[in-house]
Amino acid sequence: MSDSVSLANAFAHGTADKRIEVLRKIAETGSISQAAREAGISYKAAWQAIDTLTNLTGVSLVEKSVGGIGGGGAKLTADGLRLLEIAGVLEKNRQEVLSRFQQEKADTIDARFSRLSIRTSMRNYLPCRVKGLKMSGQIVRVCLQVHENMSVLIARITRTSAELLALKPGMAVLAMCKATAVKVFEEANSSELSVANQFQGTVTRVSKGDREDEITIELLPGLQLVGFALSEKKIETGDQINASVDESAVVVALLP
């Protein structure tokens, strides 16, 4: 996938997306926490925005330095700056198009077309390619290749959905799933793990909870997966960890 196409993945929900705003604020302030405050979201949500855009583009967008009196800082990479530049051009063109309809009940037009920018609660976005499809009555198991060095991801969807998406081997798609559908384990080859939907990586962030901790795992450079583990497991940053995804929880979407 070329750089231009991968960067375009970040605009599936429009340039007014909070995720783009977070990047813009980081460029202006040099701080993720300050960017979160100015964007009106939590620090955790700012990291979610960064992780999602990183997954969608497949490149590193933010560089973070740790420590120091101010608690460290952050800056955009060359790809991050390029993404902002593209976002600026798209927004300018969008405004020019909308201005042409200001005399034609633009508020009504905006209401209709705003549906094209629907966002979801999904935390995990994994660009991949369809490797194969296995039909079983009204159910289709879609085999997805996230990366050549990773296990395949299986999505269990209806035959109708597969037909409407016109899925076929080699097609570039986006696999999505909620963080709550991702189970994080300490040991490999657990009997609870699906053979296909099993992934390994390094823990990069842990958000502690009363009973469950939210775990961010780097599968490969530029590719993260967010899931949950019992707090009693005491998983820490830097740990090598395993995760599994229920195939019925995986949503398949077409790339823009």
C-alpha cells in the first residue's frame, strides 16, 4: 500500500475529526497533554486518537520524549506533518464546495451528508487484505491477512454482508473490533486462544482499573491493538504479551 493511500485512510471520517485536531494541537503545543486539554478531551482519548491514526496510516505520526521538568514533550514526524497538510487542503476544498450550496438550504444538505462521517466506538482499526472466504450456509468466515509476519484474523459475518461488500481475495479492507472484545493473556498457546485470531506483541501502555486493566499492545511498528486483562495479572509496560479476538466481534469495512 503506497504512502498516499495509507495516509488517505485517516480521512475515512472527515477532516473535522477530533483525531486530526489532536495532531494539529500537538504540532502547535509540543505536548500531548496540552493538546488534549485544548481539544477538550482526556489525555487517554488523545492517545487513542494517535493510536487509531497510526493504525490507519501504518506509519509513526508522533514522537514522544519522556522525562524532564515539564514531563517531556511530543512532536509530529514528517508523515504526521504531511497528514496535517493534506487535511488542510481537504478542509479548504470542502468549504469551497459547501459554499456553492449556501443558497440551496445548506443546513438541510449538511444534515443529510453528515451521515457519511459517522464515527464508531471501535478502538481497534487494522488495515488488511482478504486472504480467502469460507461459506457455510448463511455465514461466511473471512480470512484476513493483517501482515505477512502475523497470524491471520478471522471475521465471522453474514453471507449477505459479504455480498454487499463484494468481498474477494486480495481486496484491501479495514478490520475493526471493540477493545472489550480483545482478551489479553500472559502465556502463549493458551487453550482460551483461537489459533487464527491470536496475536503477540509488546505492552506499550497500561491503564489500571479496579478489576480489569486496559492494555495497549504494539504488534508491529505502527500497529497497535487495545484489549483488556484482569488486574490481578499485573501486566506492565514492556511485557511480551498475547491477545485473542473473538471472530464474531470483528467488523469488516471497505477502505475509502
